[in-house]
Amino acid sequence: MHPSNSKSNTHPVPPPHPFGSPHPAAAPASASPFAGNTKCRYAYKDCQNVRSSKQNGELHTLCEFHRSKANTIQKLYARKKRHLRRTLKAAGITPPPPRPRARRVDPIPYHNDSDSTGDDGTSNNGSLTEDDVAILRELI
């Protein structure tokens, strides 16, 4: 028998989630692709909290604490940006245009060595002369 003043080994049961189970781990493993990966993915520190659930039942990337923290920072940034835009507009200064997004760089075109010629117009078939080999050996 347990004395009445001792702590119980059971954990408190959370209230039911309005959109189903708050943690996909509570569902069978085959029901969710997230079943084994419910830990918060906060990048700067290891967080053992469980990722929060979206209204559609999928998991957010972060736990509720880190989501709230990130949302607060994002709101502050947006507020500063709006304030700056309004200040510039009131002063009659046009804000700078948004920076263009980085464009995809085309890969370097294939260079066929059999077609190559040297700077002096002579053909270069890729073979090394004895002098070239001697210089390379000295460098190594």
C-alpha cells in the first residue's frame, strides 16, 4: 500500500486536444509519418519538448514555447519595418526597391579537350612533355 503523502509515479494527463491527439506519437506508428520524430527542432539549443500540432493534425517544426518566441520576434521585425516605411513615406523619401532574388547560375559549359587549342593556336592534346613532368616533380 502507498502512504497517502507519497508522490504517485503517474504523470498528469493533459486535457483532450480540440483537434484530435496533440502528439502524433499517441497514434499508431503507421498512422503518421512523424510518429518517431516529435522532438522540437529548435536550431540553437537541444530542446526536449514535443513539437506542437497544427490545426490539420500535422506537426509544426518547433514546440509551442519556441514557436511563440519566434512569432514574437517576427512581429517585432515586421513592426519595425512598417514603422520605417511609414517614416520614409511621411518624409517624402521613396524607400529603396526590394533587392532582387538570387538568380540561378548557369553551369560552366562542357569543354571538349580534343577541340582545344593553345593561346598560340597550336593544338593541345593533353599530353605532358618531359619538361612538364620534371617541373611537376620539383613542385611535389
